[in-house]
Amino acid sequence: MSEFVENNEVNEEVESTEEVETTQAEESNGSETIETMEDALDSVLDIKRGDTVYGDVLAFDENNQVRVAIKNSGGLEGVIPTNELAATRVEDPTEVVAIGDEIELVVIKPIQDKENGNFLLSKKRVDAKKVWAELKEKSENGETIEAPVKDVVKGGLVVDAGVRGFVPASMVEDFFVDDFSPYKGQTLEFKIIEIDENDNRLILSHKEIAREKRDAERAERMEQLEENTIVEGKVARLTNFGAFIDLGGVDGLVHISRIAHEHVKHPSDKLTVGDTIEVKILSIDKEEGRISLSIKDTLEGPWENIEEKAPEGSVHTGTVKRLTNFGAFVEVFPGVEGLVHISQIAHEHIETPQDRLTEGQEVEVKVLSTDAEAQRLSLSIKALLDKPEGYEEPVRRERQESNDSDRPRRPRRNRNTNNQTANRSNQPRQNTNSINDAANEGSFTLGDMLGDAFKSLQDDAE
């Protein structure tokens, strides 16, 4: 009997323990259920303007807007307008995102009309924020960026650097550019000059990059060039004093005096920008980066074969280039001038060449003599003119030889010496500078320039 009682008591204790455990388990499960619901409620985003959210692309509507499901929002949706997809103009949104993509977005504002979603979202503003951060870091590190030129506007270029960038006209190249249209579509390297995210201000420059690149190419090209060699180049620019020739990354100057053998008033008279020509390298100054060139040294000299082109007795039409006290210089071929002595201008006596000739006047001349080695032509105008009626050539006095060898010679009388000296002192003096210049330029002797006057002096002396 006692054993039965004890067994009942044990069974009651076990049942009591099981009830307690069951109650505790039920209470524990209820607690976990409550905590899970609270967590779920807490996980639903409280979305406000300016928040960054993530969304899955659901579809594209008839207006090419992108519909997305906002993650952890309890089923909220949003819409991305086409102009908020990227920094550049988007025609087809599928070029930027695809259905199923998870993208980061910023909330622009709630939408009152919930048909198209609960919020207006932007992808480009998130992208721009990242771009600004990257650009700022590169600017601080002195790094350059590459970006395509999207448009040419008044005052410079617009580029797509992930955000809108502007290149002022003065910062495109290190030389003047008249037309920027060829730059559109090109991808160039830029240096960041100014960056301000708050004002959406990004100022870029290509000038420094272009200059550094050109300097490197110039130095390399300068090493390849040698003096006294003939190379091919292209006319890059024309100025009043000469022409700049592009030799392949480096420019050289042809001074106006080196363009042709004849006188050139302006380089445009002989050259056109874009012409491909041969030039001779006269000198290279690597320290100053200067190259002196010549075109005329690659051309046949004007005095070559002059004896065939202008033999003695031939007649030519020339242009009066210069007038001096002793005659006129007439150009008969480009770069070839001959001297018409004052005594060869007209049959009758003239005081100065200006009495009959003017600079620029066309005249016919006859070649009296040719000296190719000395590069000298003696010319005559009067040899082609009719003699005036009654005109007689002056007779030169010749020395009278006496047949009577025993006849004593009278001593020469000098009583008029003072008068002759005085007369000569009153006559105008010859311009010695003009004589020297003519002698240097035309290789003419003093006898050539003084002509018959010199011979008359010799006869008087005899």
C-alpha cells in the first residue's frame, strides 16, 4: 500500500514538471514570435527625401521610365525618369540598366499619385556623387582624367567626365584655335583646374597636357634632325617676316629672305598654308628650340647657266628695281639683276637716272656682257633706242704721235690747275655709299659704274 502511494506521488510530480516545462515552452515561443514581428517592423524603411536606397529593376513603362521595387520597404516602389538615369542624355533606358539589376538610388521626393510608384528616384545623382568623390581625389593627387568632348559651345568645350565639365577656349591648346568643331567626339586627356561639387563646377584644361606632349615630341624630333640636310615639311603658319614649317612635331622658320632667290613682298605671294615643300636646315638651336630653314637653297640658283639664258647681245624685258646716282639696276630674271650705267640709259646726256626711269618700270635692255662667276650683267637701254636726228657719238681723243722724233716736247702747263680743282670741288660728289652697295650686291667694278666718265678722265690725264 505504501508503495502505491509513493508511486502516485512520483507520477504527480512528473506530470507537474511536464506541465511547467510545457508552459515555459509556450511562453518562450510566444516571446520569440513577438520579437520577430518587432524586427520585421523595424526593418521596414522610413523613406524620406534625400535618402539613399537600393532597388530591383522591375520594368520599363511607355514613357521609358524605369520602375523599381525598393528593398526593405514593405513592398514600396519607385520610378526613375529618363533624365535621372545618367549624366548624359539617354534615348533608351535599356542601355543603362536591365530588368533584375540591383541599383543604388537617391530619393528625390514622394509621389502623390501612387499609380507609378511611391517615390521619384534618381540614379544619376548617386553616380554623380561617386564621380565627384573620385574627381576630388584625383585633383588632390595631381592626376589627369580622360573624357569625351560632347559639345562645342561659345567660349569652349563641354565634356562628359561622369559629370558635366567645361574647358575654356584658352585652355584647349597652347596656340590659337579658330575652329573647335573638329574636337567634338574626341576623347582627350585633361587636367583638373577647379572643382566644386556644391556648385556643380568642374573646370578642365587640355593645354598643359598638349604642351607637355608636344615638348616631348619636339625634343625627340630635334634629335633626329641634322644641319645642312634637306627635309620635307608642311607650311603651318604665315607671318609678315616668314613662314613656319611643320617638320613632323617641330616647327622651323623660313625667313622671308630665304623663301626665293628673288625679292618676296609677303610669304603668301609664294606659299599657302598646307603646302608640302622641301627645305634645307640651316641651323638648329636645341637649347632655344629654334630651327632656321631655307627654301631657296633647295632651288636652282638664278645665276646658274646665266651665260646661256642671257648671252651677250640678247634682248630682255626687265623691271627697274633700284635707281642710284650712277645708273639703274634692272631685274631680267627672278633673282638676277643687271646694271644699266647712266651713260647707257639714253643717247643724250642726262643728269640722273631718275630723269628717264622710275622704280617698277618695265624696260627692254640689251646684254652688253655677262660674267657668271662674278654674278654680273652689264645692260644697255640706249642700244635699243633710235638715235636722235643729227646725233653723233662723241669722239674720243687719241694721243698724237709725232713723226718728228727730234721735235722737242713742250712741258705741260699747269696754270689752270687751281681753276680745275675749284671747278671739281663745286661739282656734286658721288654717293660713295651707293657705289659701295652696288659693288657689293652686283659685283660691279668702279670702272663699270663710272663708265665713259672714267674713260674721259683718263683721256684728259693723257
